[in-house]
Amino acid sequence: MEILSMLAASPGLVAFIVVLAGGTYAWFRIRRQVRMISKAMFGTPSLSEGLERQADILAETPKSVSGMTKLCLPQIEADFPEFHWPQWRQMCENMLKAYLAAFSCQDIEVLTGAGGGNERAVSEELKKQVELRIEDQRRRGIRENYRQVKIHQTEISRYQKEAGMCIIKLQSAVEYYYEDTGQSQPDNRKTQTRYDMELVYIQDLTKVKDLATAVGVTCPNCGAPITRLGSKFCEYCGTGITPVDVRVWKLHRVQGENH
């Protein structure tokens, strides 16, 4: 009776008890639903454990790639009878591994020596991009390490012909262990990702529209675009320029989903 009298005299206390009871009921109900959902999705009532399991599964599952090789290869071979896909696939995979190793070693020579004895297989623009990223790492006092790199699959994803040039776009499913020495707590879980690459073949420089944008023709010193075909020196800073190779396949671009 005393308790009822206290509650009757304290409507605020009654409201508090009602809210507390309702919140407790809602919490237990939500918790039960989360456990049921986790059990159904991951096979365990613990959501955190289920998410860890899912992360482990994803870490072991190679990414899918856009495989248009069977469709694109006949077109490429019709235009370039000497193009040998297995050889170029192996070379591109080697150059992709060397691209990642260059950051781990902070040495551009690792990339330039990956063309199977053909240094011309890597474009000047790609070399410059790697050099700038290495310089940025050194400036920030970090190092990106790519360990145990494995390429599961490489396919042609697209073949396109533009004015004066041809482009073969590739996609690779890649796995590695990644570590950034600037991170306080590096993630030691295996990474599965995709990388896009481009092989570029310039047939006629005079027909390429917006040359600097299309093939990344820029000054290696100041980065200014080279607007005149056949230029041997930058018109802005006077630095010597490597002539653009014509009628040679080159790895021009590498772009990954991660890092």
C-alpha cells in the first residue's frame, strides 16, 4: 500500500518506471531480433562474431572480373595479327606485381625492369605516377608494403579504337597483404581487390585528339602538358622530353580499388 501511495503521489516517478520498463522490453526484443538475424545470416547468434566470419570469408574469396576476352580478342587479333594474348597477359601480370613492389621497395627501377627485357612496355606517364607516389611516401615518412601478391585472373574488359590510337582495357583479380607503416594498428587480414590496366597503341600521333590528355604526355619535371607533336624540350621549363613511341603497345594506366 505504501508503494502505491508513493506512486500515486509521484506521477513523474510512474512515468519514469513506465519508460524504463518499455525501454528494457524494447532492448530485449531488438537484441533477440538481432540474434535471430545474425543466426540466419552468419550461423551464429553473435553479430560481431558473424561479421568477423564474413570478413574472413571475403578475405579468401577472389573478386570477379569483367571477362570480355572471348568477345574482344578476335577484334584485336584482326587489327594486330602479331598480338599474342597469353604473352601479354603474363607480361601485364608481371608488371602489375612490379607496380606494387615498386612502392614496397620505393624503387621505380622495379617497375621499369618488369617488361620482360622490354623497358618500352611501360609508358613514361605511368613511371611518373609511380615516382610521384614514392616521393609522397618518403615525404610523409611512410612505406606501403604489399606482401604475398597473387593474381587470380586477368581478362580483357574492353577494346576501343579512337582517332589515332587503340586501347585494350584489362581487369585483374588480385590478393595481397597490405601494410601502411603510418598506421598505428595495421590490418593483417588478406585483401582481395581488382585492378584496371590499360594497354595503349598509338598508330598516328597527328590524329590523336587532345594528345596530352589522351596519352598523358606531360613534362617529367614541371608536369606541364606537351601540346606540340615532336617536341624535344618542354616549352615551359626547358626540360628534355622522351619522344612518344608510335606503333608500340605500352602499359599506360594502373588503377586499383584499394590504395
